[in-house]
Amino acid sequence: MNVQEALFTRRSIRKYEPRPIDPQMVETIVKAGMYAPSAVNKQPWHFIVFSREEIKEQIIAVHPSSKMLAQSPVSILVCYDEQLQHDEGYGAVDCSAATQNMLLCAHDLGLGACWVGIYPRMARVEALKEIFRLPEHVVPFSLIALGYPAEEKPVPDRFRPERIHFEKW
Amino acid sequence: MNVQEALFTRRSIRKYEPRPIDPQMVETIVKAGMYAPSAVNKQPWHFIVFSREEIKEQIIAVHPSSKMLAQSPVSILVCYDEQLQHDEGYGAVDCSAATQNMLLCAHDLGLGACWVGIYPRMARVEALKEIFRLPEHVVPFSLIALGYPAEEKPVPDRFRPERIHFEKW
């Protein structure tokens, strides 16, 4: 897939076929996250690849917008390490860019993906930290549910020329 | 360019040729930002496209990592509107994904680009707000310097398998 097509046709996909995903594909998606830019190139991220029903159920029980995980054969938790980030507040900015790289990579590989937000909702951060037994200094930022798409979504028009300004506001 | 190539060869480019950039390309890059996912699809962003020497000089005077702007024929300020974001803290997450889309789009179009961080450094946020005369509720998030590349950078190995965990930490 070319870049323009990927950028302009990617959608949040929440329904998945039950077929499994090749672990090599999952690794490529995580690698795409690792190639995102990060403040002062600190690359403060960690990724937890998970499939266990028990974990998915625990997340769904505490996170109201995560029901699509039930059908996802493989999902990824994107985290940042407060001890690795450039400075306070940067880990989340870096993980957001990494998450976007991963969504584009999944789309390119023919997979559907959905970004499930954790940060900045601190109640979700704490609950996910507990479920994945993260060290105190590791902050769960986003979940990416993956799967072969079982829904098709049209390409919306999101171009808003009124949001473009020239030189000053 | 295909997606994998874009994801894995994109680098921060800080040296640019003096030749101008087609305004249509700039519009495509901004559009790529608008096609990023955002929390609850709020699309809380604004973009200021600028070229004026005076503005670039003002930024360079207050932002220590923005010297590449001097050579950039066109740069873009990515902002979010606090009144449009889903909730506090989300505008920055959304703008980070938008910035990453724009960097990949620029790379695809044969341009070099560099993400110059503003948020979460509040002194920079206030200074840039002043320079661009932004309304009180509009927060400058990042600057993207653009230009035809006048430097080549090798592709680094950023794959860190030790940052991948399975099922739990």
C-alpha cells in the first residue's frame, strides 16, 4: 500500500475475523512503533503483546470502550517508562506517535486496528498498570486491538480548510 | 513510496535546499494531519502554515531547538483547541498522531521534515502563543519544519526486542 492511501483510508476497525495473526506481522507492527520519532530520541516505550482471554476480560471489566478486545486475536499495550522519557509529559507525546505508526502499519498489512485510549485518564492508567503488573515507573498509554477486519468503513471527508491559517492566526 | 519504507526510513531532516515547496504539497501534508485518529473523533486541531522571515526569527529567538526553521521555506504550527478537544489532556495526544501523519506524508512527497517540540514545555507554549497571536484556548503543540532535504541520514537500527513483552510485564 502506498503512504497516501494508508494515511487517507485508515479507520478504526472494531470487528475482527477469528483467524489468527502471524506473529511476524505483530513484530513488524511493534517495530513500526519503535521507529517513531521521540523527544531527544529517548525511545521511552515498551510494548506488551497479549492474547489471553483472562487479560482481555479484566480490561473490558474496567475500561468502557474496550469491548472490541473480546474479538481481537492479538492486542498490544503501548507504555512509556518515566525513567526513560526525556522529561515529564514527553513519554505520552512519544507513545502517541508510536501508536499512529503502528495503526498505519497494521492497515498496510491488511489488518484492522483500533486505538483504545488509556492515558490521560488516570483511573484507567492505574487499572491497566495493575492488570499487566507494570513497574511503578511504567505508564500504560494506549491499547491497540488488532484483527483481520470483519467490517468495512467508508472513507470520510475530514479535510477542513477553515482549520488552516496562514502566517498568523 | 510504500508504507513500510516510509515508516522505517523517515528521519528528522534539519537541512533544506532553498527551493520553494508547492502549496498543493503543503495542503496534502496538512490534510494528512487531519486524517489522524482523535479521541471521540473530535479533530481538535488547527494548522498555521508560515514562511515569513520575521516569524521564523521570533521563534528562533525563544526556542533553542528551532534553528532549522531559518532554512525552511515553509513550516507548519500544529495547535489544538481546548474547547474542541474531548477532555483535558487529549488535544496533545491527538496532535501528536496528526504530527506523525504529517511527517510521514512529507517523507512520501520527497520532503525532509523535523518535529520541533513545543508542548509540554509551558514556557514555549506561551511564547509561541504570543508570536502567532493565538486565542487563549488554542495551544501550540508542535512545529514542523519542511524543505527539500539537503542532508542524507542513514537508517538506524531502532528495533529493540527487549522492549517487547508477552501477556504481562
